[in-house]
Amino acid sequence: MKILVVGSGGREHALVWKLRQSPRVTEVFCAPGNAGIAQGATCVPLAATDVLGLAAFAKKEGIGLTVIGPEAPLTEGIVDHFQQEGLRVFGPGKLAAQLEGSKVFMKALLKKYGIPSAQYEVFDQRDQAVAYLDRLTMPVVVKADGLAAGKGVIVAQTKAEATAAIDCIMTERAFGTAGDRVVIEEFLAGEEASFLAFTDGTTVLPLPSSQDHKAIFDNDRGPNTGGMGAYSPAPVVTPALHEQVMAEVMLPTVRAMAAEGHPYKGILYAGLMIKDGRAKVLEFNCRFGDPEAQPLLMRLKTDLVEVVEAAIDGRLDTIRLAIDPRPTVCVVMAAGGYPGSYEKGKIISGIAAAEEVEGVQVFHAGTAAQDGKVVTAGGRVLGVTAIAETLAAAIAKAYEAVGRISWDGCQYRKDIGQKALRRQ
Ligand code: AMP
Ligand code: GLY
């Protein structure tokens, strides 16, 4: 079977790497892909949001299964369009993808169905939103309703910061129509974890727990990024907490979506805040996390094609996931300046040497091929991912490999996985 993966990040490289291992796969295509993906798949120069172009390509090429990486094509309805064209595709439809695409939709659903989350109010008028701040104690969290490439959430320590966030979203329109409405939300303290599961709309098949590192600098300092590293499992998700999350978050959400007439199929990713052994939902994503996909797919032993097809056909109840018990760690290497402005086109050296470290895979994100060399082409550039018997050994291997890679201005966090080590 021919497979098409849509997207161009580290998550999509990990998806291509995993799907290629399936005995059922003859050829993998990726649109648009990156320099690392091009080593294992045929890259197709179509944007991830070119829904019509992608469907036409899938038809012409006889693609048997398409896996969507990022959220933007999902919220634009790529799955609905592929299905109308008779193409097999993995991911939620447009209305189901609102769980990520609209924070107002998500918060209202959680409230209606009693799923634990932060208290909140919604505003479509700037002045009313600002006036509401007088009734709150700081910090608060201000969120643009729609997709904002991970930048539409501001944790405000003071009323002035919250007002500036509201103005940025609603007055300056930093995120366009995503800022038509804001959610103002109670600040939740605790430790974050990512909880991802396959679902066919009825059965929820969880992947192991994982944890992202959102801030740019060590010890969670500095502005948020798309994610500077991840590991799995996350010990903060104890077996008891796992049960609570399944019973109080994942299953009720999938049932709620079905009850609302938007049955949810695909990956359901809950971003959780955990405090005193209880979890509340910070956000839902309608896709694999990036960088969580890299360490998670490295631990998944089951053929991903089997799981994805079972989800599409509504028979996930027949699948058991085989998971490698060994922990995995992914360290993201980013361009200097990221998440602010950064330069591109820097020549990267040492990737092959890094991959010689036992148990290490280097997943590419923002890379491109230029004159036979691999150069930087984005903010997050590489996800150096390692598997080993213990978390400490996986961390050591990942950093040994990171140490072999360099380019002008490269930056990475030195503390990926330390939170988990402190819990051991
Ligand atoms: P979101 O996209 O909603 O997950 O928000 C991005 C990040 O903002 C989260 O990963 C948290 O670090 C932070 N955040 C979001 N909502 C809250 C909240 N209610 N309390 C504390 N931190 C939050
Ligand atoms: N790692 C965070 C995300 O994928 O949204």
C-alpha cells in the first residue's frame, strides 16, 4: 500500500519512519516533507493546507492511506474532503477538530459534560473582557479562541499584562479572526503532561504518557515554543492518574463528541495540568504532539498501519498496543533566536555521527537540502531521540548525540527529562 503523510515537522518525520516499518507499506510520500523525510519518502511539493491539491495527488498516485500531521488541514476539513473523494484518511473531520480549533467550543463542551478544566469566561468585546479582569485575582490566562500556531495563550501575572494580551488578540488582531473571541481562564498550577490516545469514536486506546518542555530555556524559563523536548513515560502520570484521565477525561470527551453529533476519530491529545494527583484539561489537540510523537512512536511496537486502519474502520477494540518498556527522550535543537526571529540556511554538521550513537534517531523538522548539504530551514530544526534501558541512560545518549551536531547559532535545552528523574 502507498501512504501519504501530510506535514513537514519532526512529528511527520517520526510518522514516516514508523510507517515505513510496516510490512504492508510499499512506498511513502510526504507533503511537503523536509530533508530528513526525503531520505525515506518521496517529498511532494504541496502545502499541508492545500486540501484540493493533496486529494488530487492521492487519487492520481493511488494512495491507500493518508495520515495528517498538523492541525491546520484538520480544522480546514481535509478529512471530510478526502472522504467525499473516496480516499482513506486518518484524523478527525472538520467539526470534530474544533476540539483544538476553537477553545470556546472545547471549553463549552467540557463544562456541559462535567469534564475537569479551568474556570473561564468568553468575550467577544475587548472592553467587556478588560472590565472582567477587575473581578479576578492574578495570574490569569488569556487565550485567543482559534488557532494561533501555539502563540495565542498568554499567562498574565498582572492586570496590565492581561490587558495587553487582550489588546494583542482583539485590537491588534495578532492572530486574525482567531482573535474574534477570547477565553479568560483561571490559572492552574501544577505539572503538565501529555496524554495521547487513538480513538475510533467509541474505543479509546491510550498511548503511554509523555511530557513536553514548552519554554525555550532550562527550568521552564522564557517564552513558550512549539516544544523543546519530550520524553515518555512521564512518571507524574501514575497508574491511578492514568485511570482517572481515562474515566474522567478521555472516554467522556469521546462520548460527548459523539452525543453532539461530531464523532471523533483520530488521535485525541489532552494537555493536562496535574496537581495533588488530579488532572485537569488545559487543552485538546486533534493530532499527534510535536515533539511528543517522536519519543512515543519510538516506543510503539505495533504496526502503525494496523492501528490507524482499525481506527478508521471502527474496530480499535480488537487492537492491543505493544509498547517498548524502555523510556525515550527527544531533545529539540533549534535555530538561534527561536521562538523569535531567526536565520535560515545554516549548514548542519554531524547528523550521521549522531545517528551512530546506539538507540538514537535524528528526526528532522526545519531542514532543507542545499547543494548536497543539510541546512536549517525553520525554528525547530532537529529532534534527537534516544531509547535506552533507563531514563537516565536515554537522556545521556540523546545528549551524546546532540553533542555531535552543530551549526552556527544552534540552541537546545540541557534539562530535558530532569523533571522525571527528580520523581524517581
Ligand atoms: P494551551 O495551548 O491552551 O495548552 O496553552 C499553552 C500553554 O499555556 C500550556 O501548555 C500551559 O503551559 C499554559 N496554560 C494554558 N492554560 C493554562 C492554565 N489555565 N493555567 C496555567 N497554565 C496554562
Ligand atoms: N507539543 C505540543 C503540541 O504538539 O501542541
